[in-house]
Amino acid sequence: MTDLMWPITSVGIVAIIVLIAILLVWKIYKERKSGFPMQDERTSKIIGKAATYALYIGSYFIIAVLFVLIIGKEFYGLPEV
């Protein structure tokens, strides 16, 4: 990368992180102001199940990608990634 590209990329990454943080804080503030509870037992259980499923799906995806890379390298002569 050029010498000018690194500072621009760094500023862009910091700007995105700050924007996401502001949006999350704004959402939490809005939920607290509405008066409804942010989480109860049911939503906690649903969020826990969703997180578990996301972890399993991500793990299976990574395993599949690794198998494709291993098979591609050993049998088809693809370059290492």
C-alpha cells in the first residue's frame, strides 16, 4: 500500500468504530427511555440460543473452508492461501 493509504484507512476504521458505538449507545438510551424492560428471561433464552447457533454455524463454515483449502492444495495444486 502507498504511504498515503494507511492514514486514510486508519481514520476510516476509527470513524466506523465510533459510528457503531454512537448508534449502540443511542439504541440503549432509546430503549431505557421507552420504559419497557430491555431483557427478560424469554429474550435472554432466545438470544442465548441464537448465539449458540451462530457459533455452531461459524465453526462448521470454518471447518468446511479448511477442508476445501486442504483438498484444493493436495489434489488440484491450488496455491496456499
